[in-house]
Amino acid sequence: MSEPSFRRDKLSKPIFRWARHVLPTLSETEREAIEAGDVWWDADLFGGNPDWAKLLAVPPATLTAEEQAFLDGPVNELCRMLDDWHINWERHDLPPEVWDFLKRHKFFAMIIPKAYGGLGFSAYGHSEVIRKLSTRSIAGAVTAMVPNSLGPGELLLQFGTKEQQDYWLPRLAEGKEIPCFGLTSPEAGSDAASMIDSGVVCHGTWQGREILGIRLNWHKRYITLGPIATVIGLAFKLHDPDHLIGDRDDIGITVALVPTNLPGVSIGRRHLPALMAFQNGPTWGHDVFIPLDNVIGGAAQVGKGWKMLMSALAAGRGISLPSLSAAGAAFTAHVTGAYARIREQFHVPIGRFEAIQERLGRMAATAYLLDAARRLTCAGIDHGHKPAVVTAIMKEQATERLRVVTNDAMDVHGGKGVQEGPLNYLGAGYRAVPIGITVEGANIVTRSLIQFGQGAIRSHPYLLKEMAALEDPDPERGLVEFDHVLWDHVDHSIANAMRAWGRAWTGGMFAPNPATAAATSRFYRALGRYASAFALMVDVALLTLGGGLKRQEMISARFGDILSELYLLSAVLKRWHDEGRQREDLPLVQWCMEEGFATIEARIDQILANFPMRPVAWQLRFMLLPLGPLRRGPSDRLTQACADILLEPSAARDRLTVDLFHGIGDDGLARLERAFALTIAAEPLRERMHKARVRDVNEARRQGLINDAEMAELNAAAEAVSAAVAVDDFAPEEITPRLARSAEGEGPSQTLRRPTAAE
Ligand SMILES: Cc1cc2nc3c(=O)[nH]c(=O)nc-3n(C[C@H](O)[C@H](O)[C@H](O)COP(=O)(O)OP(=O)(O)OC[C@H]3O[C@@H](n4cnc5c(N)ncnc54)[C@H](O)[C@@H]3O)c2cc1C
């Protein structure tokens, strides 16, 4: 029993009683989602006063020599083997030799430790592999990605028993087993916890013996690798009506390993996700019997499935899709800059038109930002964090921003991006964008419910502790704890409110900035200003709207946007610092900052305009945004400076597109890269002709403006450009019968004719 205290008894106690009464109830699944993973830089942002020295001290993500050798060796070789057109349109699958290569070189075992025969890669090593593969073939990248993402491998590593790990992990590492993960069902998508797939504890026969096990019935859909999997990590609701393993009827969501060769399992049919030919399909199980030992973690882990899934997702969703998206952004920036440089209309490279530069500038800056955020997130994960809120930000923001730049790339390429065929290097990425938006937590849910909804509880410096105290079954102990945390919270909130107000009214002039970063110090200060405004608004929103915030998805989503911007912009500053503060990259940094600040101010404004408690909103507006939003986004000149980076070879351009896979042979990308190089090389000659007002090469030769070698150089560049802007065309019978033949099981048609470089 603690000492009596005036503060506790007269102030904290009534609040404690009231708060216990009004505390929103969290469902078990919500609680498990909130408790999954840990907090990291997000906690600093929620605290309102981020410690920049701490961020800059995070060691940058790096590759081991072994990871680098894997990228230079097997990954490059695999890229050379991947022909995306053949995979998607002719074979509708990866070729057997690619499957073989993936298994032999352990692409499916990047996360499995070496002790079990896997590659034991870091998050960054894993991410770099996915990044490079994504720029060659999305179907190939997704196939390699999925066994390393949420699924049996990850779940066994985190929760498997020793016996399960010893048996399954080496088999997965060697590619003897192909895993898939079965969570989604027709009735339960985003609300996966509402699944009706069931398991019933019962006795049954297993390898000739009568044992205690589970009889399963399920219908799952959209399952990646499902059609060819040998083992399903299956999520279902476990029931024990005869109380064979306890006294509860409903045990809850459970995850078990189900070999697909068991009687009652149906696999093999396929979906065609956005016409991408990676394996994806439904699976059914009818009265499939498995031993209790097949539950991941053994019988002791029955009913803990949701917690396991959330925990595995906490790190995983920060790697796969963000890597694919960062790769997509860098790739589209690379090819669109090159295309805008070689493609001329009205006798001018289209990249010189301001309206095209508007798109190019955004693409360049987005590529810089997404890779910055990918690297920072991998660094955090490699230092042992599982930052659930950060990875939710990464998943949603990376895939959304990829959608924007992919649309930009398509628009700049015009018909060249639209016409499908082996020469089209954009179409597959364009079609695949909605897949990333949908999987691993559909973006609308992630933005409006998870980032801020979970973050406000999980990453907030006091809220989770306050909730724990309020829920303490011993009210006296709870009150003592609540009293401490509540008044720390009040102190913190008062200090933060003063800080937020002061920083808003002085434009962040006195907010901290790391002394080493002169060129970017105003950005650190502005971010500090917005972080304290965010923290104040969070406190006020929680106090006034409480559990109601959960239903106010539009407000919650805007808070999520502010938090996302704070994280992504921190990553941009960190990248600039880690890469040695390259001056040529400053326009990219500035663009990201100006755009992000404008978004933050717009979201603050929108939250305040829609905040249900008007007097509170007026007060906040007076403190935080007295003159309304003032940030207008990047200037046109800044956007042009970013666009220019994509239009000319430079170290800055190389840094943006580092380690992407380049074109090979006569493929579309190789043609473009060759045309770009020759166009740049011939530029002085074109300039000479331009000054003499001569357009025709033959005429220039006749007038002696250029010699024979120069004429040949100009002609070679022109031919390369024609080859690069060419698109595929097909005889009608090449298109229609192929579909018919494939449906009749005759296999892929012969390769379609490609226009030659001369055409
Ligand atoms: C190509 C592909 C591969 C996949 N691979 C796998 C796999 O390997 N294993 C697996 O288990 N699953 C897999 N999935 C399933 C994927 O995780 C689900 O598609 C996803 O969870 C969304 O479910 P849904 O498609 O049924 O959409 P729905 O849940 O029906 O959602 C429709 C829309 O409503 C929104 N929405 C839903 N609830 C709310 C809410 N409360 N507030 C606001 N908006 C809301 C969603 O954001 C979405 O925009 C895959 C899906 C695809 C397309």
C-alpha cells in the first residue's frame, strides 16, 4: 500500500475513475496488433522534439562482402535469365530453369540463418536483391520475395519449436519445400481476423496411429505461390468443442503448417493478378487432418496466431514492397529521363519542355526520397528493431508514391509506354502498381487506421502506459502508476505546447539542428517545428476525441500523412548526411522538403478545418498556423533543377539509379540506354549545326560543318533513337490464336517478331 498523496487522491483519482469508465475497449486483435513489434524513430516524432544526433548516429545500412558477391553473381545472372515478356505473355510462369536457379542459389532462403542452410542475409542485403530483381521482372521479384516475407519461413524463425525449425528450415532453404501463406479468404480480406476457416480439435489417424490433432476446413484466395506450394502456413480459427486441450470452446486464430499432399487439400488453380504471371491462386481444404504438433510453436501456441502474424508483419512489410517500390521509382526516373532526352517533338527534346520537367523533377525527387527511406528502415531493422508503425508508413507511402511516378513515366512516354510488347519496359510495372497497393494491408486501411491509429497508442510516450495502468486488475496499484504517468504526461504536454507555439510563431528559428549540416539546417528546424505541432495536435485530439478518433478515418489519415512526412523527410536528411552531403543532390533534398512541408501544412489546415470541437480547433490554429498554410511546395526553378539531373549523365544521376539492372542485348532498355549515350555524345555536333541553322545531316556534311566521322556519329545516334522509340506490332493471328492455344493447353506460342534496330 502506497503513502497517501494529495495529488493522487484529489486530482488523479477522479480522472482515473472517469478514464477507466470511458476508456475505449480494444478488441483482442487490436491489442495484439498494437503490441506487435517495437517503436523507434517514430517515438521521437511522437515526442515532439526529435533528437537529430540520434538519427544521424544510426549506422548506415551496408552490405557484407558475401551479400555484395551474391548481387554481383547470382542476382545478375538471374536478371539475365529473366525475360518478362516471355514470362507474362507466353509462358505465364517462370521458365523451369529459372525456378531451378532460384532454388539452387537459395533465393527463397535469404532470411533463413546459415545454421539451417539459408543465406542469413541482413534486411538491407535482402532488400538490395529484391530491388535489383524488380527492375528486371516483377513476376521474378515477387516470386523471390514472397518466401522471404510473411509466411512459414519467418513464422518458424520467430515462433517455431526447435523440432519444427530443424525439420522445416533446411528443407525450405534447399528449395525442397515451396511455402505459401494462407490468410485471406473470400469473406475476410482487410478484416482478416473475421475469417470463417476453421479447425476443430479431435482425434484422428496420422501415419497409422491414433493421435490428437486438428480437422481443417478452409477456402483461401489470392495466395501467392499457392498453386505450386508444398506447404501452406494456414491461418484458421481453432475450436475445441469437446475440451480436449483445455476448457475453452473457441481458442482463436491459430497458424499451422499444412503439407499440400494431404488428403482433402486442393491447390493448382490460378488467379491472374494484373496479368502478372507469378503464381497466385485459391486453395481449399476439406476435412484435412493434421497433428497438433503442426501448429507453429506447438500446442502451446494455439490461439496465438494473430499475434504471430502481426509480429512477423511488423518488420516484413518494411522490406519487400518498399524495396520493390524504391526500385520502381529509380527505374522509372532513369528511363523517363533518358526517353525525354532522346525523344524530340517540335524539334526539341521533350525533356526541355517545362510541363515535362514538372514530371521529371517529381520523379527524380521521389526516387531520392524512397531510397533514402528504404535505407533508413533497413538500417533500423538490421539494428534489431521491428518498428511496426514505421513499416506501415513505408508500405503505404512507398507504394502510393510509386503509383504517382509510374503514372508520370507513362504520361511522358506517351504511346511508347502504352503499346505492349517485348520492347515495352514500363507496361508490367504500370499494371503491377495496384498489387503493391493492395497486399500486406491495403493502403486505405493502412493510412487511415494503422499508421496513426496504432502509432498514437504505440509510439506515444505515455498513452500505452496510461492505458496499462487504467486496465490494471488491481485498481490501487493502477492508480499509483497512473498518477505517475499522467503527471509526467501533463508536464510533457505543457512543455510541448509551449514549444510548438514558440516554434510556429518564429518559423522554427530556434529549433535544434545538427551543427554539421549548414545547407540543411533550416530543414531540421522546420521538421522540429512540425514535429512539435504534430505532438500537440495528437495530445489534444486524444484528449477531446478519445476512442472516437478510431472512427474519424479522414482525420486519422491526415495525422498519418503528417507522421509519414516527418519520417520520410528525416530519412532524406539522413541520406544526404550519410552520402557525404553531396552538393549536386541538394536540389533533390530541397524538393522533397518543400513538397513535404506543403503537405504537412495542408494536412494541419485540413485537420483543423474538420476538427469536430471548433473552439479547440480555433485555439490550435491560433497557436500553430495563425496565418494559414504558407508553404507552397517546390518552386518551378527547383523542379527544373531536379529534372535536369535526369537529362544529363552525372554523378547525381548515377547515385539516383545506382545498382539497377541495365538493358541487355537488343532489349527495350538496352536500346534506350544506347540511344541516350549516343545522343549525349553527339550533342556538340548537333549544337554546331544548330548554330549554323542547319538541320539536315547531309546538308551539314555538304557545307563542311561536319566531317565523315562526325556524320557517321550523328547517323548512328539517329538510328539508335529510332530503335529506342520503336514499339512492337503483331500480326492479328499472332495475338488471338495465342490465347486460344494456351487455353487448349498447347503451351506458349513462338516468340513474337521484334522490330530490328534498323526498323
Ligand atoms: C496479388 C495478390 C497477392 C496476395 N497474396 C496473398 C498471400 O500470399 N496470402 C494471403 O493471405 N493474402 C494475399 N493477398 C490478399 C491481400 O492481403 C488482400 O487482398 C488484402 O488484405 C485486402 O483484402 P481484399 O482484397 O479482400 O480487400 P477488402 O478488404 O475487400 O478491401 C476493399 C477496400 O476497402 C478498404 N477497407 C477495408 N476496410 C476498411 C476500413 N475499416 N476503413 C477504410 N477502408 C477499408 C480497403 O483498404 C480496400 O481499399 C494477396 C492479394 C493480391 C491481390
